[in-house]
Amino acid sequence: MEKQSPSVTVCSNLSDLSRKAAALFVRLANEAVEQRGRFTVCLSGGSTPRTTYGLLAEEPFRDQVPWSQVHIFWGDERVIPSDHPDNHHQMASDILLSKVPIPAENIHRMPVENGDSQNAAREYETLLRTFFDLAEGQLPRFDLVLLGMGADAHMASLFPGTSGLKEMQSLVAAHYVPKLAADRLTLTLPVLSNARHVTFLVSGVNKAEALQLVLQGGQAEIDLPASLLRPADGEVIWMVDKDAASKLNGSIIPPHPEVDPQ
């Protein structure tokens, strides 16, 4: 399958990026509810999305989202206690979910609290198969997957050289990440690639080289997880700040990129 041309929005800074991401969340949520009766969104951990989550918990965005019909999932999780501040669900709950009128039953966290990553992956896969009413061989189709990207081009918990990158049958992988010396749960490439919309939020000059390689690196992209996303029938949007975009050349950016003045 050929890789689709990405949509790249270059923002002036993290604040601008986060406002645009929150506005996109609102628009896609309302479109999904109008068309399908619910909005299924897969959240990311990491530092960049935090500002977007904070904005969604505040006016004017908070009251523009049909929260009762929003269903929250996660793209990855750390195998740590569920109330640990580094737990992705806990972070999203503290910043966003505890501050909006979303029903508790609409929040579908990864069950990592018992420390058994393999069992947690099986449980979350069962949850996904049940929620999306999947037949054998079918994939869940999220309305929106939010992803960050690391300086090594990892996305979710798919890091370069890890076994989860090769998992094409399961929906959820539990694997060891040597770089972190830790176990992680992550949705697999086929699941992420099947979303209607995937939005990368990338900020900071330390991401510039990885972003350039992912979007313009040619053969180098083979070792970069973020370059391996292959949408079957969906849209990939990159929302990046000027620092992260500093190494991109003009061929990847639209003739009139959406860059706000300082």
C-alpha cells in the first residue's frame, strides 16, 4: 500500500498547536456523533498533548464537545499502578476527564494495575473486540487517534527495534522496551492505521531531525516507527510547531502553510 501524502500544519508555538488540535477534536467529535451516534477517540500520553487536554477541559472548547457520546481509549500505557502520575489514564483524568461531563462507563482504560502486561494486553484486546463488535480478522476503527512523536520517532509505545512493530495479528501488544528498561502496552500498527483520522502533535526543536526523516527521509524511514503508519482509508494530519518543522524543506509544506504570526 502506498503511503498517502501527509497534511502538515505548521503552528507558531505549542500554544497555537494545542488550540488547533482542540478545535479539530471538537469538529471531529460533532461530525462523528452526527454521522454515527458516537465519537471514539484514542488518547496519547507524553508531554505535547497535555496542553491540548487542558484546553478541552476549559471554555470555549469544553461546552462544544458532546461528552455523553464520547468514548475514550488509549494508544499505549505504562505498566505501573493506575493512580501513578505517569500513568497515561491518570494524567488524562487529572487534566481533562475529571473536569468534563463524560460518563464513567465511556472511559476505557488499559488495565495495567496488576503488573501483568501480557494479561492486560489480552484484556484490552477483548474490550476492543467487544466494544467494536468485531468479527475474526476485523480491526477497530477509531474516529480519531491522537499521537505524539518522540525524538527517536516512536509513536504510542512503538519504539525503534521493538517486537511490537512486527505484530500484525493482535490488536494490542505487550512488549519490553530496552531504551526504557520497562514493559509497555501499545495498540499495533494495523489498528492505528485503520483510524479515520490520525493526528500527530509534535513540538520542540529536539523533534526536528526525526520529523524531517519521517516526512522526507526516503529510505531512512524504514527504521522510524512514525513513518510506518499506512492508512487504509483515513487521513493523517501532522500539527507541528515551527521549532519541530525547522528542518523541513518546502516540498512537504503546502504553498501557504498555516503559520500564525508571533
